[in-house]
Amino acid sequence: MRVLWFTHAPSLSAEYLNNKSVGGGWSSSLEGEVSKIPTIQLGISFNIDRDIKPFTIKETKYFPVYNTSPTGKINKLISRWKKPIKDEANIQPYLNVVHEFKPDVIHIFGTEAIFGLIISKVDVPCIIHIQGVLTICIQKWYSGLTSVDLLKYSKKWPLLKGFGNYHDYYVNKKLANRERRIFQQCKYFMGRTDWDRRMVSVLSPNSKYFHCDEIMRPGFYLQHSVRGKNHADYIILTTIRSPIYKGLETVFECKKILNEMNFQHKIVWKIAGISQMDEICYLIERKYRSTFDENAIQLLGPLHESDLINEMLGADLFVHPSHIDNSPNSVCEAMMLGMPVIATSVGGIPSIIENNTDGLLVQDGDPYAMAGAIMEMKENRDCDIKYGKNAQKKALIRHDKNKIVNNLLNIYESVLELENQK
């Protein structure tokens, strides 16, 4: 079977392309397993910022699609303010990839990118693997910091030049409109939570939905030593990115509440994925007139897999504060390592964490409920251990590589069978 993937990232060809980005990796992990199957001929297409011809690594064929951008300062400025996004007029390079590779099935990762617009233009069955859903992210964009906050506290020169979270909202609003067209065109979807299944049932009511879990990065499957407790401080870890709907302001507010309480041990909150240079940090420090450092919040920046695992193994608790999410890999990875988890009860998270069994769920945007949950976990070591063990047991079953690959192959076969019945 010839299967063509359209992905956001170069997957396992990143090293070949000298791509030094960190994070993500679940599509790379899936590729690593699928590429071992002799009956599958895999092709992978992705966007890239330079002109590179198709190439092959082992048996996998890669098709980079060069994304051009405006040249010249004036044209770049106009483009940033107009927020143009690619539409049907820009899909020919992706159709060329389909024509060259001649797949039996097309597997599209996410509804956010332009790839989905090829669906109505090809005779090959296409299935979309749900990641997030921008249509909902847009509704939750200003759940923590408002648009007024962004205008008031942003650095004015980058704002005038068209950069930052305020402008990102308008880009993503246009992408959400395109996303809804993609939902309407697609007949087959796969996802992993009740939330994304329900989104599909509303946005594409005549389509077929398949359940398929995700493979985590390789390091999280290794047998790690028991998480260390030989430190004086109580350490909380969070892994998030910088969009404002990820809830960084809730962490800041929650930590200020915890700082006012008289604990025997100092609470240190570490955040991976965000650095002091990110705009969101400047906004929050100006709004609350206090710094992350003053509140014992350490910004670690993006971490490579091994460094992140070391930080997780050295922490006491994992907290996920997002205002919207499907099944965040960061939470799944924490569960894989047997960490007790507190997360907001949003999107697909209740499908991966059972409240009071393998973690605690709290209302998003509520720093007091989050602080209370942290106190419960901190003061109840037995509960901490039980939740961690239950989380790890569940995660190892959910992210079993062989089960997921077999399920994916069955989905491909089912889509082909459904197409042949027509």
C-alpha cells in the first residue's frame, strides 16, 4: 500500500535538513514504526522555507514544498498587517506531489494547514488526523489575557510592525475559516478523544470517524529510575508553548496565591517551552507588576527530549493550565513517566485523565482551584504515588506502539474498503 502523509514538520528527515527545532515528535515517532512495515511504501510531504528537491532516506520518500514569502521591508510589513493565508489557488504544489507519488491513501496531519484543501481535487481517499481544532481555539484565545491587555501591555514597536499575539489572533481566525471548509470536504477522520470526535460530528456530520491514539517520543518508553525526591524544594513542572490560550497567566496567578501560604518547603514552579524572551512573559510581568523570578517561577525555554525527561524525573508534580487542548503530548508524556498530574478540564483532557483516579482536573482559568489541588497533592504523598502509578499504567496501554500501528493499518484498509464499495 502506498501512503502519502502531509505533515507540519519534516519528521525523521529533520536531521538530514539540519532542522534544529525541539518539541513535538509524535509524527516522527509514528513514522519510525510505520516505516518498518514492508507492505507500506511511505511518502511524506511538508512545507519548508527553502527550495529542496524530493529525496529518499532508506525506503521513505520525502517531498519538501517550498513556501515563498514576500521580499522587501515594505512588502513584508503590508503582508503582516493584511494577514493573507493560502487558499485553493495555492495548492498546486501539493497536487504535484500526489501526482508524482501516486498514493493509495492520503493521510493529512491536522486541519490547520493548507493540505486539506487538496481533498476535493484528488481521486485518492483522504483521512485527516485531528490535532487541535482552530475553530475552538479562536473562541478560547482571550480566555486569560484580553485583547485590551495585549494592546495595553505589548511592546509597541513590534505591535506596530505586525508581530505578536494580538496579530496572531487574526491570522488564526482566517485559518479557522479555512479549516471549516476543510472539515466540510473531508469524509474520513481519525482522533483520540471524545472532544475531537464530537467536533467532527458537528463540523463534518456526514464523515466517518476512527479512533487512533498517538505514539510518544522514544525516550518516554524507556525504564527510568524512580522520580527523585532528594531535594529540599517542592518542584512543579509545566510544559506549554507561548499562545495566550495556553494559560501561562493562570500559572502566574496561582503561584502568587501559593507564595502567600506558609508551607514548610519552598515551592518552585518550572516551565519548559517558554523563555523570558517570549512576548507572553513581557505581557504578564507588566500586567501583574511582578516578575517570574520574584515569584520563584523558572522559565527553562524549549528543551530537548533528554533534558525535558531529566526535569520531569526531578519534579514532584506536573501541572497543565491550558484553556483549550485536545490531548496534549506534555500531559501524556508526564503520565508515561508516572508523574501525578493536575490539568484543566478542557477539550479532550477528560478523555486521557480520570479525575481522582490518575490525576486531578480543575476548572480552566481558576488559579484558586489550581492552588487548592496543588495543596491536596503536596500534602498527601500516598495520593501522589497512587495517581502517578495509575497514570503510568493507563498511558503505557494507551500509547502502546504495536497496538497503534496495527490500528492505523486497519484504518487505512477500512477507508479503502469503504471507497471500493461505492
